Amino acid sequence: MKKQLIALMMAAAMVIPAASVSAEEEVTLTIWDWDEAHLTHMTEWYMENHPNVKIETLVVAAADYMQKFQSALASGSGVPDIVLSEMGYRGRMFDLGVLEDLSQEPYNVKEEDMFDFATTLGSGPNGELYGVEQQICPSGFAYRRDLAKEYLGTDDPAEIAEMISDWDKLYEVGQQVIEKSGGAVTVFPGVTVLKDILINRNVSDYINGDEIDLTSRYTGVMETITKFNQAGLLGKQEDGTPALANSYAAGEVLFYPCAPWSLKWGIGTNDPDGSGNWGLTKAPENGFTYGGTSVSIYSGSENKEAAWEYIQEVYCTGAGVEEAYKQFGFMTGFKAPYEQEDSYFFTEAGQYDEFFGGQNLADYFINTIAITTEGQRQTKHESNVRTALANVSAQMTGNPDMTAEEAMEALKTEVQTLIPTATIK
Amino acid sequence: MNKKLQKKTGAALKQLVLIVLTLIMFFPLYIVFIMSTYYSEDIFKGMPILPANYFLENLKMVLSKGFLQAFANSLIVSVASVVVSVAVCTSIGFGLSKYNFKAKKAIFAFVIAVMMIPNQVSMIGYMIEMRSLGLLTTLLPLIFTWAAYPLGAFLMVQFFSDSVPDELLESARIDGCSEPGIFLKIAAPCIKPGISTLAVLVFLGSWNNYTLPVILINKQELFTIPLMVNSLSNAFRSDYGAIMCALGLSVLPMIILFSLCSKTFIKGISAGAVKG
Amino acid sequence: MRKKSAIRKRNKWPYLFCLPFLAAYGIFNLYPMLYSLRLSFFDWNGFGEKVFIGIQNYVTLFTKDPLFVKSLVNTIILMGFSTPITVLLGLGVAYLLFDIKRGKRVYQTINFFPYITTPVAIGFIFSYLFDWQSGYINKILTAVGILDEPFFWLGSEIASKVIIIVMVVWRWLGYYMVIYLAAMTALPAEVYEAAAVDGAGRFTIFTKITVPMLKNTTRFLLITSLIGGLQMFEEPKLLFGGWAALGNGQTGGPGYTALTTVWKFYNESFGLDSRLGYGSAIAYTLFVIIVVITIIGFRISRGRGDKDE
């Protein structure tokens, strides 16, 4: 009896401390992010609610991210637990094969948990789910209500959406706008902006290993761009330039691509006095994605479970999602928060609803745009193709007489140069 | 009379050329300072030539993102790099220029040869080495990278050759001075302009270095200024007003340092001024 | 007898003086350099297996990589213009500055500013100057009437190269000026005084006395400028890193006109398709080329120098 009692006590002594240790075990997570405000706020918020988790943050510019990450990998140390991927290098990052597949144990993210486009955007070529979206970017067109009333006759989002329900209609409407305004108001800003709109829709799995079918995927894009450009429907305000930033307030452009983040950083920042003068409508045919950051877990991390807890709380379905939305307007890619009864996304007015003439923007983004938006599956060569597209569209900017065939040829040459081993159609 | 007039117009012309040149050189930095007084979006609305009134806000933003810490880090690294680099490079500069010995040609060729290897090559290997030495959590790797600065060694060789007459050293030897004594007390003081030039070059190289710190530094507290500036941008917008404010502030010490060092040039000139 | 022991004593000192540098180099630089050299015979993407492939990287460079050859051509062109211009202008400005009485400190300091400016700021400034629609240069040129409409500077192959050269000269002029000034200050004064007494004019003093006495410095500056020019990387990358380059930033400018060899190395090692072995091969090939060109440059300059003597 005594022996059994002692054995029992010893067993208990071993189990109980172990149980309490795992509950209070100190974990240190490392996250690299370029968005200092979001990073600092959300990690501090999380640490307050989880005192046993210490998060070390590092601000790394998106342009340096890939290089720093690869250097850390090569040197064998210092790789962060939570990794962020921007659209520009996402395919490459996924292809490195050092990120956890979140559809597997113990994460078990199911396809129906997220919006379709969020799932494909975070997937590799064989269906592995490498990342969840930091915030989803289903996008439509933002427009100035005064310009719309003058040149389209209405500023109602639904009516405008009907007027431009496909790209041919948009083309005709655009020509009328140019005539009426004498060229002072263009339909879109520069070539590079239209390029970003067009390449993020009508997605297909056009990259199969080293075989890249550019023709089927991008011929339509090039044709639309040249058509619009040669008809004078595009302005000269290129992506990222000060000219683009100034055009919002100056009323030189009718439609701007608008993702949820564009509300604050595109329109709000650049036209601070324009409250009430803006509206959001959907793009022709289907929605498109515009920008986006993917959040992943490093396979070599020693704190994968803790990392997953953080990601769930802040980016998936936890309380952090509400916090991020309230502070930064970030919208999660998971459906559950929107489907809740009295979801805070829809019951409370968003930060920019008044700016956009009282539209319920969150509702519009999710229920009108997101359902038609598709996401491009990420493969190893996707990043290089995007680089080539940027290069070619810059060429088209400098050379407005370029035809669609010439643009496609230039694209094929660029991609071949960047990926010597590829077979290109 | 004619000669005097010639001289005067010559001098005036010279001043004119210098003024134009200096304005062109100064313009970009002037823009940096001007922009630091603007609200970021306003910068692109026109052509900012005159200062605006947003400086205090920009300053507040910059300080709140850890500028002072980054400044201190940059200062520590750069000053230490200068000390180490000057000590090492003057030493080998002296050895190679004022002595004849068997290995002289070989070592000199070696110095020149390694100058030709692009430094980016060694980044990964250096990182691996620093990791195995356990130094990646410190600022030391940023300092050690300047210890054996081939250009610095080459520069010192040239300065010693050009400016330290052998006779000076011989007479010191005859007087019984030891070799290190000659080095420290006689030869080195002769090339003070050269040393201060080297100091400025190393300080600047270290202060403005971006690529190496990006790869090596993994702790926010150890950020140098070029890295800290990244925190002023987020995913969608770069706060150019604040960025220029931070960069303008970071340039100030260099301006001070260079102005101080240029005193040494002036001293040298008054000692042996060109007349006529 | 005393002489012999004095000489023997002297014999160890040069080695001791050289020791700190060689030791520091051995510890901090040699391992990384050799590591890269070894890496150039492998195929490695940074975290997978290193696959030994012998000299294949080097062969691919010259046979299957037209961009590499183009980058060499670019680099040599850019260096060929920027080196002589910066060195000569540096000497000229130093000459102008050396003996003026008024404002010398101011001129000296301000002309050095471009070199002081952080590269991040330089990239921004040049994007600002050359932006297509809102850049200063275009605004001024259209206002004055030289241009009808804004010119897309960074979309033109030739304009891009010219701008890079201008940028290099702008950035490095102060550097060369400062070094020449320091050297000129350190020259022994007696020679000047003697020449002045003989009645020589300032320009004559400069060309016949100062310049030859600066021979070593000039050679040093030319050679380091040559080497630095062949390693040119920051200026083109900064120029094309801002928004003004639109989509051309990552790929080295329109038609790859601004892609220098070190930039190509950088892309290969740290770009989207990281091939560290291949990148190292590029770096060491460049090293060999630099050595060859430098030796040629050295011989030429020594030949001319010896003729003067």
C-alpha cells in the first residue's frame, strides 16, 4: 500500500508541475514586419492578454525582406517564427518550401473557412496552404461623386456598376467621359495602375512547373491596356508616383482601384478634405485583388504552436481581428467573423463610411465584391512574371504606340530573361 | 595696374565658379532640410523651395520611433570603426612606405588585390562567421568590418610616401628614437590631414551603411539610423516629411565633424601657404 | 658595427607594423572571401543542399548569360566616363579652393555634402528630380520651353546612363576634392616658396610643380576610382530604387542599361531566384577582370610617370 501510495504521489508530483509549467511556459516569438504601426500595436495588445508570450518584433522593409530572410536561412540562424510575404515575392517565398502547410495538422485550416480567393492566394501549386491573409484586398473602383454626377449622370454605386458592367461598356463610357471633359478627366490613372487591376482578375493556373503560358493569361490584359491607352482613356499618373497622389484631390481621374486599405491610404490621405465626395462601386465583371500580405509560419520554428495561436487570434477569427479592424481597418480572410450574428463589421459604421457618402463599405466589400473576386495561386515563377509585367508596363508608359502584340513579345522576352529555364508560350 | 586688374578679375571669376558649383552641390541637401519641415503629402503638391511649418510634428514622429537610440548606435559603431581603422591602416601604411624589406612588394600587392574584391561577396560568409563567434547580437560585426580597410591602407601608404621625407626619419633614428616612437611622434603627425581624411571616410562609410546592417542586425534596439528610417514607412505610405527629418538630423554630425576636421587643413595651409 | 645591429633591429619593425592589418584581414575578411570562392564551385540556394558543379557556373556566365556580358559592357562604359571626370574635376576644384582666402571653409564643407548624404536620401532626391510628371527637372525644362512635354528620363537607355554618370560625379566630386586638398596641404612648402621667388605664375606653379608632386596621389585616385567604378552598384540601384523608375527598378533600368556587374551579382545572390554559387562566380570573375584592368592601368600610369623623370 505504502509503495503504491508513494508511486501515486510521485506520478502526481511529475504530472502536476508539468501541467503548470506548460500553462505558464515562457515563449518568445519573433515576427518580422514592415508595417511598424500594426506590428507594435497588435503585439503589445497580444502580450497584454498573454503574459507568458514575449514577442520580439523587427521592422524589415518589404524591399529587404526576401534578402534578409534568405541570408538568415543561409547562415542558419535568426529566422523569424512568423513570416510575412508581400505580393511581389510571395510566390518565391512559398516555393522555398520552408513554410508550414496550414491545411495540415495541427492547424487544420479548411478551405471553406476562408474566402475562395484568400485560399488560392495563400496556396502553393499543389494545394498546400502556406499563408493566411493579413487583410484581404477584394477591390472595386473608388470614384469622386462630383465627377460621376457630371460625367456619368449619377453617383449611385449600383447604377454606375450597371453602366460599367463589362469592359466593353466601360470603354464606351470612358470615351464619352473624355469627349465631355475635353480630356481633362481620364477614366483611370496611368498604365501601371490599370495593369495592376487587370492582372489580378481572370486568374488561371498558367504556370505549370517551368511551363509558362503567358499568351492565354495576359494577352487580354495587354489588349485592354493598349485599347484604353490609345483611346486616351488613361492618364499619366503612374503607380507610386507623386502625380498619382496629387490626382485624387485634383479631380483628374474618374476611377481608382480601391482595396479596403485604399480607403485610408489611397483616398483618405490624399484627399483629406474630400469627405462625402467619394463612392465605391464594383469593377466590371468580377472583383480583383489589389495588394495583399500573407502571414506564414516558418517550418524550422521552435514555437509553431505559439505562433499559430498568435496568428489565429490576430488574423483569423480571434479577438485580435476586431482590434485590428477597429485600429487599422484590416479585414480578415476568414468567413466566420462576418457570418456571426451582429458582426461588428456590419453593425458599426466603418471609419470611412461617411467619407464615402454614407455607404456601408464593409458590407459592400464583403458581400458585393469579395464573392466575385478570384485569387491567383502562387507558384515559384509568379514573382518573376510580376516583375516582368511591371517592366513591360513601364515600357508601355514610355512608348504609348506600342501594340498589344509588341507588348506580349516584350513580356515573353522579359520572362525568358528572368527565368532562363522556362518554356514560354 | 594691368596685372592687378587681371588678378582681381581672375579672383572674381574663381569665386563665381565656386559659388555656382557649390550651389549645385548644396541643392539636394537643402531639399532634404526643407522637406523635413513639410507634411509628407504636401511635398509633392508643388516645388518646395521655402520651409513650411510641419517640422515639430515630423520631429515628434521621428523621436517616437526610436531615433535617439538609433543615433546612439550609429555613433558608437562609427566612432569605434574610425578608431580601429585609423590605427590599423596608419600602421601598415607606415610599414609599407618607409621601409624596404623582403615581403614589401608582396604585401603591397596583396593590399591592392584585396581592394579589388567587391565587398558584397563576403556578406554571407561574414554573417556565418559572426554567428559562430556568437557576435550577432552585438554591434561588433559592424565595427570589425572596417578593421582591415584596404583602401584605407592604400591611402595611408600614399600619404606617407608623399608627405614624410625620409631625411626626417633618418635624423630621428640617429637621435636614437625607437621605431614606434618615430611612427607615433614624427611620421603620423606629418600626415594629420591624411588621417583626418581617412577618419571622415570611414565614419561616413559606417554611418551610411545600409546593406550590412540590414542583414546582420536582428534586434530593434541595435538599429542604426538607415534601418530606423524604415519604421517611418508602412505598407502603404512612406512618411517622407519624417524620413527627411530623420536623415537631416543624421547628417548634422557629419557636417560638424567635417567642419572641425577642415580646421586641420587650414592649419597645414597657413604653415606652408602657397604665395603668389 | 652599430649600423648592422640597427639595420637588424629595423628588420622586424616593418613586419610588426603590417601585422595589425594582416591579422584583422585574416580574421574578419579572409574566411568570408574564401567561403565565397569555394561557393562559386557549387550550386546553392541558401538553405538546401550544396551541389558541387565544378566550373560550370563560370562557363554558364560567358556562354549562356547575355545579361552578364551586357552588365560588363555597362559597367565599363559607366566607369570609363565617371572616373576621369570625377578625378579631373576633383583636382580642378581643389586647385580653385586651395589658395583662395575668402569662404574656403564654406566651399570645402558644402562641396563635400553630396558624399555625406545618406544613400537613402540620394535615391529619394533623384527620384524627386527626375520624376516623369512632377520632377523638378522636367518642370523647369518645360517652363523654360526646352521641352514640350515631360521627358521620361528613366525610361530612356541613354539618358539613364548619363544620369548615372552625373550622379556619380555629383556624389564623388567632394571626395576627390578633399583628398587632393589634403595632399596639397601636406606637400612641403619650400618648393612653392622657391618657385614663387623665381617669379613663376600661379597656374605655372600648379601645372609644373604641384601636379607632378601629386603624382602618387593622382595615381592612387585614378586606380581606386577605376576599381570603385568597376564595382559600381549603389548609384544605379539608388537611381532606380525610387518611384521614378516605375517598373524598371528591379531589372536594372530600361533595356538593362543600368545593370552593372555587381548589381547582377546582387540579383543572383539575393534576388528572387537566389543562386549563391552563381553569384559568387560572378563576383570572382569581376575580381579577375578588375585585376587585369588595374594592372594595365598601373603599367600605363607608371610608364607615363617614369617618362617625366
